[in-house]
Amino acid sequence: MSTLAVYPGSFDPLTNGHVDIISRGARLFDRIVVAMLVNAEKAPLFTAHERVDIARAVFKDQPNVEVDTFDGLLVDYVQRRKAQVIVRGLRAISDFEFEFQMALMNRRLNDKIETIFMMPAEQYTYISSRLIKEVFSLGGRVHGLVPELVETRLREKVMARNP
Ligand code: PNS
């Protein structure tokens, strides 16, 4: 039986921590779907379309990585895709409580779907999309923390906002 995993998130923007988890997942599972939540925030920095474009470009050479969007309940999407596993990254103990709640709620909603936690490489354990946006918008360097394409897109966003 081939295993399909779903790695859900907002990915606003994709960080090297996400890329690390996706690459590990792609080695472990037959196929991994990076599933971007549409309407996660009222005003995400990147539209769902932009986030999908970025992830597809970053993983263009990895044929078992697919990029998709979803809305509504995650477990419904996972079931629709006939996937067996939800992948989530755990960076630190501080992530644990919320992730534990989500995993158990998702299990209550559908106990055929298993959540698997993966740890990113230690150099990415402090990165979050929220921090990347904050640091970049205040003029800080995010080089090496996000894919180069994300850096370029961040620069374009800032230029578009403050021409
Ligand atoms: O990148 P994030 O913001 O940590 O991802 C959170 C996400 C998208 C995984 C979570 O908010 C989610 O699954 N939302 C879909 C709605 C849902 O199923 N909610 C109940 C989760 S227990």
C-alpha cells in the first residue's frame, strides 16, 4: 500500500523549516501533499495563489511533492484525498500544547487518520513565518532562513507597498 501524507499549514511564507520537513516527509512517504489553508488569516501577506506558486517552484524537481489548497476541516480534506497521515513539524516544547490539541481533535473527528510529528534540523527550530515577516518588514536579514524565491517575493511585496 502506498502512503500519502498531507502537510497542512498557512505557509505565509514558506520557510526553510517547512522545506526541511517536506523533504524529510518526501523521503518517508510515497507522496506528500503540501496543503495550504485558504483564508487562514483575514489578511495574509501572500495570497493562496502566490503561496502555491512559490511552493511549486521550490519543489519542482521533487516529483512526489504536490502542492494544493484546502479550506474547511483538515480531516475532511485528508479523507477526500484518501491520505492516511497528517504531518506536522515540532520545533520546540512551546509548539507541543497546541499541536497535541489539534492532533487529538483531528483524531476524534476521524480516527483513521494518524498525525505524525517531525522535527526540523536544529538550525531551523527558531524560525516561524510570523517572525520572518516581522524581521523582514523591519529591514532585518532573513537570508538562509527562507528559500531564495521567498526572499525575492518578500522584496517585491515591500517595493509594491512602498514604491
Ligand atoms: O501553519 P499553521 O497556521 O500552523 O497551520 C494550522 C492548520 C492549517 C494546520 C490548522 O489551522 C487547520 O488544520 N485548519 C483547518 C481547519 C480545521 O480543521 N480546524 C480544526 C483543527 S483541530
